[in-house]
Amino acid sequence: MKKAQIISTSCNRRELELAQMRDFLHGNGYNVSDDDWAIDEKADLIFLSTCGFTKAAEDFGFETLHKINRKKKPSAEVVVCGCIPEINASRTKAEFKGVTFSPQSYSQLDTIISAQKPFDSFERPNLLRHKFINLKDDFSKGMYLLRTFDGSFSGLQNLIRRLGNGITRRVIRGNYANVDSDKTFYMQIQEGCSMQCSYCAIKTAIGVLRSKPLASVLEEFRNGLKLGYREFQFVGDNAGSYGLDIGTNLGELLREISTYEEDFKLDLTDINPAYLHIITDGVAGLSAKGKVARLYVPIQSGSARILKLMKRSCDIDKVRNTLKDIRKSIASDDKLKLGTSIIVGFPSETEEELQHTIDFCKDVGFDWVWCHSFSARPETPAANMDGQIAPDEILARARRVKKELAAQSLVTTAVDSSGSRTCQG
């Protein structure tokens, strides 16, 4: 039996897809390694799933690729997937001569392994792997970081920051964002993106909005209830835009879900502020029943001018008030966990505008904040805007965010001026 391995440096949005890939490989006669990190030297086929959201994440993907090539057995084939092959095709071509595919083209797997059972014949699963496997991977990544220590004081400081950030990331993933629980029924309700954010190259890889039919989502939800699950998470590349391509929306889905009498908790992730008004009534109704556990709304900035430059225009004051009202609507014996992400150092951002973002986060009271350093990505409008901010200054601003928000929020930030956040880039 041939052995395959899937190594991932990509984000949690790809995890259900990778779980489907595992099922596909198993179904076609492969023994699949449980290890997502340490290179399996017995593997005949190694897939590397990558992230290209930031330059640091991209660099880490290529660093991992080169590590795989050094440690794999000579006959093993490597396939690069995830977002990098589409986001930076020229670099991929220069540094890798093998087969690649993107999140839009998993069907290429049929050809890659000469599949007897096609990829599309395997359902997108609702469950992720057991948490102990993820913790084992985290331990391996921590050991990898320790081996990078050069013995210097500055190296020690960097090591402490990166290990601390990794621990914070694990706490957020497990206890706040709930992105790796074996008790949660995960439902991918859409793929692709309907936005045109000026800093983001991800749409190049994931494509346009593609929503699952409303009836199919509701059937999937009912099946989860029948199986005994009481924690659900709606997953998508831009879940707030669900249904806009098929004549419905996420608010309508939530209204349907609210008619179910069973006890359950719902997580809503990746709700762009531009779509927050669509779900307000549905979230308020479910929250009043204690049925919304988590809400993740990536604001990216608290400045109206910066949001306009980002092509994420919305009434940021209305967003602030809506989030505060949603938190107030939660049942008294429950606690709604609220998360966001922000980007510091966007071109021409002033210190005052950064403070607007910090004040916004303080006022709303987010439980967790993913703080990203701006990264100029290929072919994006933001990469060519005036007012590019020096990496050292962006790092200083990120540290300011963490210092000012640490009292109320768990915050992950870059740990160096290249924008690296953890050992995952």
C-alpha cells in the first residue's frame, strides 16, 4: 500500500477540504500519515498545502517545501496546493518543478493519483481530526522553533515571542475561535469570495462566490442534530456573503435555523462588516435564546478612510453599535465570544487612524484579535499605493496594538519586521 502525507501551512479555511482529501486518498488505497508537520520519510506522495495571505506566510510555505525536499525519500513525489501556486505563480515556477493545484481545482487529484474513485465522489466532511493530533503537531512546531535558536540574546527574545504567540494562537483556536474541536459539527456553507479588497490576493486562488443551496445546508444541519451534535460552525472563505449568488442570504439561513427547538450552539465566522446588517436580526434572535456561541467579524480597520482604501467601505460606527447590541442580546447565563482581525500599517495609515482601530476594539470588547501586519501581495492595488510604511514601523505599531489591548483581549501579532506571526508564518 502506498503512503501519502498532507503537510499544511495553510489557514483553517482549508481544513475541511484537506479532510476531504484524506478521505479521497484513503478511498483510493493510500495509507495516509497522521503527521501534518514532521516529514514522513516513508511517504511516497507528499502534499503541501500553502497560504499566501502575507509575504511571511508565503515565505514559510517555500521554506517548508525546501525542508520536505531535503528530508523526503528520493523517490517520493511532492505536490504543492493551497493558495500560493495561484497567488505567486512566477515564484512557484522558479522554486518548484512539480505538480500544483489550487482550492478551485481539487479534481486534479483524480489525474495525479490515477484515482479509481474521483475526488467529487467524497463528501466534504463535517468533522476535524482529534485534538491530540493537533497538539502533537504544535509540539513538533515548537521543537522546530527551538532548533532555530542561535544562542544570542536577540535570538532568545525572538524565540520567546514566537513561542508565546504560538501558545496564544493555540488558546484562541481551541477556546475562542473553536476551529479544531472534535465535538463541533463544521459546515462549509460557501466557497470563494464576493469582495474586491485592495490588499488581498486570496481571491485569485479561491475564485468567485459559490454558495451551497439553502435546502442542502438545512438538511446538513438537521443531520448534525440527529447525530447528537450540539455545537455547529458555519465555515466559508467569506461566510457573510452566503447565498448572495443563489437568491438568498445568511440572514435567511439563520431565521430558518432559529425555528429548531433543539439545544445547540452556533459559531459564525468570517462575517465581513459589509454584510453584518444582513444577519443582525437572525443573530439577535438566536442570541436571545443562548444559541450563538461565537461571532467573528474581521473589521481590519476602525478608520473610515482606510476602509475605503481597502475597498471594504461600511459605516464603521454602525458596525460598532451593531456589535455592541448583539453582545447585549445574549442570554444572561451565556457569554458570546466575539473576535476580529485587523491590519496595521496599511499604506498611508496615520498614528491617529491606528488609534481609531485600537479604540474600536476596546469599545466593542473583542475576546480575541488577529493582528496582521500589512503585506504587499502580487497584483493587488494596495501594493502600489502611495504611503507604504516601513516594516520596522509596522512592527512597532503591531506591538502597540498588543500592549493596548492585552488587558481585555487575546492578541496575536507579528514577531518580526517581515510579518512572521508564529512558526506557521
